Amino acid sequence: MAEWRDMPAEALIDGPPVGGELLLRRTLRQVRAERASLSAGTDGARMSVVLQPAAGQVRVSARIIGGPGGRLCRLVAVNRTGERRAVGDRFLAADGTTIERVTDAADLVTIELTDAAGTVLASAPLPTPAR
């Protein structure tokens, strides 16, 4: 899972910096709105996930490296009650794959990468529920 020490120091400032430029303020707002999580799974699959709020939903961007190249895999969103929703699927490339989709933001706690049979290849727990 991503840790606060992995974030740039500017992202941890409480409020905009005094006399800060507009671009810096906008960048800080965006970084603070996004949430990231990292995961290493089975079959050598590694996945990094970034969530960004998108008008009552959430944009999920998952970067997968390693794992079963050439196999169809699915990105699954899991909410607090355990409900699982397929977010998107894609054939994994040997040099890495990115899956980006928008999904319902209802209390997401984990993003999983599964194969076509539903076996979890990587799981990225999220720091707090997405809103």
C-alpha cells in the first residue's frame, strides 16, 4: 500500500502555501484528491492503483506490470460490504498494461486484478473508502 512518506512533502501541507502560485495550489488540490495503492500479487503481477473523484463516481487507473502476459484479466472493485463489480477487462501485455475506467464510488475498499476464472492475481487495498 502507498504510504505517506511516498508522497511529495508539498502534498502534506495543510492548506495552500502562503503566497503560493495558482498552479501549485491547483496541483496540491489534485494530489490530495487522488489516492494511490500498491500491490504485489501472485504470478509476479504488480499493480499500482490511483483513484480520482469524477462527478459522483471515481476514475480507477490501474497499472499492471508482470503477471500472465497474453491472458485476459479483469479489474474488480470491492466495496465495504464485499460486493464485487467488474470495472473493466483487458489482455495483459508482457511489457505492462494500464486499465482506466470510471465506476461507482460507493465505499470502495479494494481493487483486485483477477484472471478470467476469477482467481485474484493482485489486490490493492485502499487507504480509506472512495467518495
